[in-house]
Amino acid sequence: MKNDSNIYIIGAGISGLIAAYELEKSGYAPIILEASDGVGGRVRTDEVDGFLLDRGFQVLLTAYPEAQRYLDYDALKLKYFDPGALILKPGNSFAVHDPLRNPSKALSMAFSSVGTLKDKLKMYQLTKTLKSRSDSEIFTSPNTSTLSFLRAFGFSEKIIDNFFKPFFKGIFLENNLDTSARMFQFVFKMFALGHAAVPENGMQAIPDYLRSKLLKTEIRFNQNVKSLNGKNIELESGEILTSDGLIVACRPDRILPQLSGQVKPFRKVVNIYYSLAKSFIAQPLIALLTDDHFLTNNLVFMTDVSKAYSKNDRALLSVSITKPVEVNEKLEKLVAIELSAVTNINAEYFEHVKTYEIFDALPDVEDMQVTIPATNSKAYDNVFLAGDYMLYGSLNAAMTSGRKAAEALILSQQPVY
Ligand SMILES: Cc1cc2nc3c(=O)[nH]c(=O)nc-3n(C[C@H](O)[C@H](O)[C@H](O)COP(=O)(O)OP(=O)(O)OC[C@H]3O[C@@H](n4cnc5c(N)ncnc54)[C@H](O)[C@@H]3O)c2cc1C
């Protein structure tokens, strides 16, 4: 009886929730052991002083194939960002309209200060090429860095510095565009085919939605798994559980001694929230600070995207820093001063709400793949792995990995005749 099997999943992040969903579809009733007090993993939203604060600025790209498979965008009440970005420079700020999604508009900004005329044509060419390239083709393309890819494609240093670097730094959470061009092409294609969005009530609505689809899964919170030994799961409390099948939907190197040192350190980001009397952008647009002297990489008024992010009449500003910085009170003040320099708004008007220092934000994956062959999910007998770190850092990858691990586990439970 599948329902009687002791099937465990470690981690109630996106990959663990998808694995549970797939297992349920095949008749299993898994138990999720989650170290924290809620579902979502890296996708959580806190309520602080009447504001909704996502733990780190992140967006759902509506073109993600896995998101289309598992999520109901109407139920999430998605709120969309305007395509493009606002480039903030002291005394010279300008909008880059729609360079990723709508090539005709990109051409219309032929003489804007973001790049050269050739860049606009290249943008058109890149959009067209990537829209027609399959995800499998993208993830088997040469594994060069994004920077080398952009240069080889013929983009000027001007548009690389003014647009690609600051925009993709905020996505890759690294400062040199060293990330594989496979990831760049995939994300570019997703922007070209769809929208960046957040659920009306914060990113947490995504894992909450996935959880609401689980009817037979038991989720046990505050259950920190200390180690795995064969079929046995040892909890921090000392309790030992025995499994018939197990999916490790979190970093495995911390609980499986044989994998210790095999997962590269994750990338870090600092996210500072301020409230202001009103938005100085007044559009659902991501703003970029392109000057390397600034600590801030990108910022966005979450209340311009979804009013529900503030339960009072103040605007909520989310600022992301990808540079290595020390998080302290001085940082909040320094960032307010640099924002004052580009906006002419007195730094004192930036009221600090909360700072998040997210150490394990994104995995650093060298050989990014579009999917995982069922056999590659297997760690050892009846133990399977899931998580974005297996493919590339994204909600889409977390979902793929969860499904693949569930499929591999289900296969392993079939009787051998
Ligand atoms: C700041 C930030 C910005 C991002 N931006 C984007 C974006 O814009 N678009 C996008 O697509 N993706 C983005 N991502 C990436 C995306 O959030 C992740 O790829 C995805 O959430 C990973 O899900 P996961 O299930 O693989 O891992 P996780 O979310 O890390 O889930 C692992 C779960 O396992 C639990 N756990 C860990 N150890 C144990 C243990 N020993 N015992 C029990 N439980 C344990 C954890 O508490 C957690 O709940 C961003 C991530 C961050 C942090």
C-alpha cells in the first residue's frame, strides 16, 4: 500500500512541495520534515509594521514552464512589473523601455543614452534568436560566461555597463557577469516571452498555494534533520525515523557526510527595506544604479507593483546590494545617503524598516542543465536529491528538480519482477 509507506521529504521549500505534490498524484502520502516554522524555504514573506517584506527581492517570471505547470496565476493575483528599467544616475536618470520583451520598442530608443544604435539592433537579434531556441538547446550551448557571451554577440561596453551588468547582477547575485551564458539566455528568453511579477500579497503566496494543493501530505515544522544514515533519519532532537524512501529537498552536504564539500558556497545578497511618504518612481519599474561606486545595485517600490505590500499609506522601497558589505546601522544610513544623491530626497526621509542578510541566496552552479535524468537524482538506495542547486538558481529549476526526484523515487518503489 503506497499510503502505508514511510516516504519522507526533507525541506518544505519549492522543490520539496513539488516533490510532495507529485508523490501524492501517484498515491503516496509523504511526510515533510521542515527545519523552520513555515513552508517556502527561500521564498518567505514577513509582515513587519504593516508592510509585507519578501525575504530578499525576487520575482516570478510568468514564462517559466514549470510555473505554468504548477501555479494558478489568477489565484496568486499576480501583479506585473513594467518591462524595462530605470537607470538612476546623479543628475541624469532615464528609462530603458522594454529592451528584453519588445524589440520594436527597443528600436524606438535607438538614440537613448543606454547604448549605441548597433546595440538596439543586436537586442532585436538576440530576442528573436532566443525566443526560437528551446530550453534544451540553451542549456547545451557553450558554457561561457555571460560577459564573454555578450561581447561575442557584439554588444558594446556601453550597453553592457549601463544595462546588462546592473540588471543581471541583481538576478545572478554576482558582480562580474561570470554566471554561465546558459542562465543568461534562459532568463533573457523568459523576460522576452512573459512578465516579471509578484503575487499581490507577497512571494510567500507561491509556496502557500503549493501547500494548499497537498491533501495527503503531513508537514512537520521545526524538525531539523541532523544526519542521514542509510534508511535512518536522525533529527536534532535525537529522534530517529526510518524511511522506505526519502527525498532530500535541501542542501544535502550538511546532512550527508559523503557529500560534504560537494556543494559550492551559495551567493549572498543584502536586502534593505525603507518606507517613504511616497514613491519617487511611481511606476512598477526596477531601478538600477549603474555607477560602481554605489553600494546599491537595484531598487524597486514594492507598493508601485502591489499596493497590498503596505497596509498604511507609506510607500515601501526594497533595495538590493550584491557587493560584499558589513550589515550594521551604518549601512542603512550610507545607503539612504547614496539614494539621496540620485534622487535629491533628503536621506532622513528614508525610514529604515528592516534589513535581511541572506547568506544562502543562490547556488553557484558551473554546469547548468535544463533537467535531471531520473538516475541522477539518486544519492543512494531509496534516497533522492532535489533542489535548485542541482540545475540552476531559480524557482523553475527548484520545481523541475522536485518533480524529477519524485519520479525517481516512485520508480524505485516499483516491484522488480
Ligand atoms: C534573495 C533571493 C532572490 C531570488 N530571486 C529569484 C528570482 O527573482 N527568480 C527566481 O526564479 N528565483 C529566485 N531566487 C531563487 C529561488 O528562490 C530558489 O531557487 C528556490 O526557492 C529554491 O527552492 P529549493 O526548494 O531548492 O530550496 P530552499 O528554498 O532552500 O528550501 C530548502 C528547505 O529545506 C529546509 N531545510 C534545510 N536544511 C534542513 C534540515 N537539515 N532539516 C530540515 N529542513 C531543512 C529549509 O528550511 C528550506 O525550507 C531567489 C532566491 C533568493 C534567496
